[in-house]
Amino acid sequence: MNWVEILLGFFVLLGGVFMLVGSIGLARLPDFYMRLHAPTKATTLGVGALLIASMMFFTIQDGAFSIHEILVTIFLFITAPVSAHMMAKSAVHVKTRIAKDTQGLAVRDAAEKRNNPLL
């Protein structure tokens, strides 16, 4: 076993751990906003680590730099935060239920009072 295999194994395991943590967070966290945070952060890092391992593997195997993984990584790192932001903003507009442990409830309440003077 050489150093390349150890490095590839490290990135694959790191990616798997991040994706596992994101999946557990998606299943166990109590409200939509907390559930949204787990997969967008942890799973993005997990897929990023797997893409690094894939890029290293195919670069070494083919002897030429692999650009496909870089394009996928750029696409993932641009679209994941944007889609999470849009889902969170939509959840605010439809007044999705919030758990008591969610931070920022005072800020949300102040914004609702500012937007609706009848409250």
C-alpha cells in the first residue's frame, strides 16, 4: 500500500463521514431550518472530499489532469447555498413551524411586527 492509496482512502472516508453526519442531521433535527442546515453544510463537504479523491485517482490513473471533478465541485459549491437560501426564504414566507430551540426567534418576531403593524 503506497501513500496515494492512503491519501485516497482518507478523502473517501472523510467524505463518507461528512455525508453520514449530514444524513443523520436531516433525519433527527426537529424543524425545517435545522434540517436544512445539516445536509447543505455537511453533505456539501462530503461530496467535495469524494470529488477530491476522484480527481486524484483519475489524474494518477490516466496521467492527465482531470477537470470534470473541478467543474462538478464548482457547480455544487455555487448551487447548494443558493438553493438552501431559496428554500429557507420560501419557508419564512409560508410561516413554517419553528422549534423553540431555533436561534433567532426574537429577530424573526421583530421583523414580523415591522412588516405587519397590526401585530
